Amino acid sequence: MDLMHSGFDTAIEGNGQRAFERIIQEDYDLVLLDVMLPEMDGMEICKKVREVSDIPIIMLTARDEIADKVEGLELGANDYMTKPFAFAELLARIRGVLKRY
């Protein structure tokens, strides 16, 4: 199962700088953001996005230290999930964030 099969339109960007540019230029309802990206990491992206937008952000990352979670949330992420995760949980979190947004 994936997000497209669950009724979501998706876009993927593997470069942090380009991801940031797309987030602020295009019209997305939600951002799923990995921390470990080339050129600009997810923490920096989250910080910069929060300066210009309140779009919901869910961090999805292998970085599972408490300090990483706290940093992501304090930078403005609406949620922080560590890999591996259950797809059903991701869907529930996406739906919950979108309801609040």
C-alpha cells in the first residue's frame, strides 16, 4: 500500500534545496519530510518553511534520538515519526494533522 493508493496525490523530491523551493512555490496540503537530505537537511527545511508558511509538516526519519525529535518539533514540525513505521499509523497521523489544519 502507498499514499497514492490511499487517495492522496503525491510528489517526491530527493534534494533538500529543491524540496524547500517546491514547498514554498507549489500548493501542497502537507509535507512528509525526511531529515537526511542532500544540500539542505530536513531540520533546516522545516525551520525555513516555518518562516513563511504554516503548512503541516510530518517528519519521517531514521533519526530516533530524543534530541532529534525535540529539535524537529521545536522547529515547527506538527509530528515526528521514526523509521520503520507502520503504514496504517502514518495514514492515521496524516489524517489527524489534516483535520487540525
